[in-house]
Amino acid sequence: MNLPESWVEARLNDVCLLNPKLASNEHPEEDIEITFVPMSAVDENTGVVARPEVRNYSDVAKGYTSFKEGDVLFAKVTPCMENGKAAIVGPLLNGLGFGSTEFHVLRPTDELLPEYLFHFIRQPTFRARAASAFVGTGGLQRVPPDFMARVKIPLPTLPEQQRIVDVLRQAEAVTKLRQQFESLLVRTKRQLFIEMFGDPNPKGNTTWPIVKLGNAVVVATGGTPSREQADNFGGSVSWVKSTDLTDTPIRQTDECVTELGIQRSNVRVYPKNTIFLAMYGQGQTRGRTGKLLIEAGCNQACAALLPSEELLPDYLWVWLQLSYEQVRALGRGGQQENLNLDIVRDIALPKPPIPLQQEFSRRLQQLLEVVSTMQLAKRQAETLLASVSIEAITGEATSEWREQHRTEIEAAIIERDTLLRERGAKVSVRTEVFAPPERPTDIIHPTRYWLLNELSEFQGFVLDATREWKGTILADNASDLDEFCRLWPIEHERNMHDKVKRALEQLAALGLIAKVALPNENGDFVNGYRRLRPEEKSRLNDIARLQASLENIGHEKGTAS
């Protein structure tokens, strides 16, 4: 895949200062206040410094990383790097900042815009390449400075860099608007409940009689088929785990079980409108709920609350969501507090009249239709943003713009190349983007095809092996990994298991396989990986419509000015 003719490719250390040090004349007085940025202050979703601190220079002068306004911070340690922790440094107190030693600091030169560099290093493909260069062991793996120095960045002219930044900014704005609107709808759901039923807390609600959950609905649970028997999974029966519960309606599940798997285990298939409540699980899982819009079974970490004539599904579902903290606090146990069926049956809640519950359900369904539409739009916007980023960094998103600005670009090329030559930078023109051996062309999803050809040979082997593997690969299961590696010629690699697990994580980050959480024999949740289902591949679809829309926005702005 060639870069546009007006682009060159340069090593990062030729267009950036990497981890620059403070000059001797730049050190302030010890009692001067400066901005301090710990790793936790960088928001991995928005890519901004969200929670900076103020410290005295004397407290940070030794042992911390210095930076200035306009520098780009890039987390070098796992898992922060894989999660996308990076940011452009904004205004700093007294113009000087210090932060975690786990940041690489990139200071762009005159040929590189900080915003363009930021989008380049935030790409999943770049982070996957950085992860493949990790040094260290276990949880102390880091991206080494020599990788950052030698990695090449596609370098358009400054005007085109600005155009790319503008395109990506517009695409990000669409995603942010979707998120803000979705948050508004969630608040509206709460307001609707309180308007119709008052305070969900039984102690604060004396309008309706108080009932125990076990006396009003049937409370049951499920089971997990043995993973040692491969024919238990991959069937047609949807199967819900506690980690699948996110307070949203359940329309599909990550895993399905077979009829044989149901017969061999305690899995019971529940009807639509069953409410699932997570009794235990990782992180904040305990207390989460979901309402079935399909028939499905569940594992033993879920309590299944079957519909009844006393407590209708929608009322019960939203009441549990609004009472999340109170229900979660009922957990009992040692290191990990859990709910159990007896605790769930003893949950007390108000029981409003059925006609009022029915009216609430009618209004809620109208609201959820809007929520569902917005959630779909949000997922599409996020997918398109990722696709736009790829198209932008390879020059596809600005091809029409280049044709319209030839004169401007030609002048900018001379300026850029002169500056690069003065610094002795090594550049290449129309460089072939590195790719492993060719894979079948995916004409319908060109962005996906580009990703496949960006994979290393080893990543390609692992991806092909996932297509042969039946079911989900448990990355922490040694026998699973041994069997998995025998499917493809990777079994003789050194440190085989570690390399395979790393490749699986990278492929999941790129959206080429699915990552799921599954319980092991001890009931602990472990990472699993499986091939994408047909409907999931649409996340890597073509971006022609959004690109055309963004180009029209840019054209209209140009006309107006």
C-alpha cells in the first residue's frame, strides 16, 4: 500500500525530540508551583489530561519526567499503553510540567503538528506494534526508547496534516454528541421512575406496601457446562454470564451452548422478560442487571427473576438499577463479597399497583426505543471514527482535498523537505507500508483488509489458528494453548505461550477477534478469545458515507468563508 506522492515517511526521532531534558537555564526556583501529571490523570478514552495536580518544583525536580506545553505524552508501560493513555499537553502552571516516569515525551518539530502526532500514536495498529516491542517481564513490560526512535511516521505537508486533524476532530465531535445524548436518556429514565413511583428506597417510600422479592417472583439461577467437552458450546441456545450484565436489554450473547450442554449441566432456558441480577463477578459486576429480550440460559453467577403478576419486569428491572448500590452492599463473604439466592430473595422493595406498573412499562418502552437507536448510532460513530483514523493516516481520507489544493501542497513540500534536509533526516518517498504475506482481498471491508495486511507474520499465524479453533480459547489454560498452537506452525517458537497470549490480546485490540471473560472451574473469571461472528465483522465497515459527509462539511465551511 503506497503513500500519496506528496507524503514522505520519516523516523520519529527525525521529526520529534524524544524525552527532552530541561536545559540548565530552564530550571525554576524550588518554591515555584508547577503542573504535575500522574498516570491516573490521563483519560484513556478522551486522550486528555483530566485531573492534573499542583506541586512545588522542589518536590518533582528529581525522579520525574519533565515536559512543556504542546508536547505529546505516550504511556510506555503495560497495560496503560494498550489502553490508549496519551495526551497533548495543554496550558501549564508557569509553563512547566512534570509527570510519571512511565511517560515517553514527544516534542514535535516544525514539520509535525502535535495533534497529527497524537492521532498517529493512538491508532490501535501503532499500539499493537509498540506492544510487540515490549521489554521486561510480567507486569513491568515497557515500550523501549529505541522503538520510539526508529518507528516511522507517514508525513504529509503541514496543510494536509491540519486537514486530517480537522476531519478527525469533526468525527470525534459526532461521537461525543452521541455519548452526551445517551447520558441524558439514562437520566430521563430515572426521572420517569421517580415521577411515577417516588423514592425507590423502601425506607423512604411509604406509599406502597413493601414485599420481599422471593415472595413476589420466582428466583432461580443457572450453571456452566464443562469446557472440557467441546460439544457443550457453539450451539444455538444463548447463554448469559454475570459479566454480560450492563443494565441494558439483552438482545444477544457472546456465547451460546448446545442442547447437549444443557442436558449435561444445570443450565435452564429462561423466557423473554426474565430479569438477571449478577450475584458476583469481577470489578463492579455484582448488582448489575439485564432484561432478556430473547430466550436464554445463564451461569451460576446470575440470579434469574421470572416475571410475575405482582412485579412486572420493567418495574423490577429499573428498580434494581436505581438500587444498585444498596443491592451491591448486601454482599457477604471474605475477600470477595458475593450475593446468593437467599440474599436476593430477601431483598425488600415497594409494590405499586399493577396499572401503574403497566403505564410505566409503556412509557419506558418508548424511551428505550430512542435509547436503542442512539446506542446503535454511537457504535457506528465509534467504528467510523476508528476507520476514519486509518484512512486519514494513510492519505485516503484527504485524496480529494489534495487535488483541490495542489499549489498549496507543492509550496509546502519544498518547505518541509528543506527543513528535513537541514536536520539530516532520513526520509523515504512512497514507501510501501509493511505487510505480512498477502491475504485474500476483502473488497466489502477495505479497512479490515488494510488491517490484515498490517499484521506481522506471527500475528497472522495466530489469527488463522483462531479460525480453526472450535469455541473460545482460554489464554490462561496451558493445555488449551498447547492444543491451539498445534493448529498452525507456531508450536516451535520460543516462549510460545507468552507470544500467543500477547498476539491474541493485540488481535482483540484491533477488532479482528473477540475478547470475552469466562469463569474457570474455580468460578474465577479468565480471559478468552474467539473468532468474530458475522454480525460483529460489520464493525470494520467502509467509511465512504461519513467521509463524504465530512468533506461536505469542509466544503460548506470553505464556501461560507
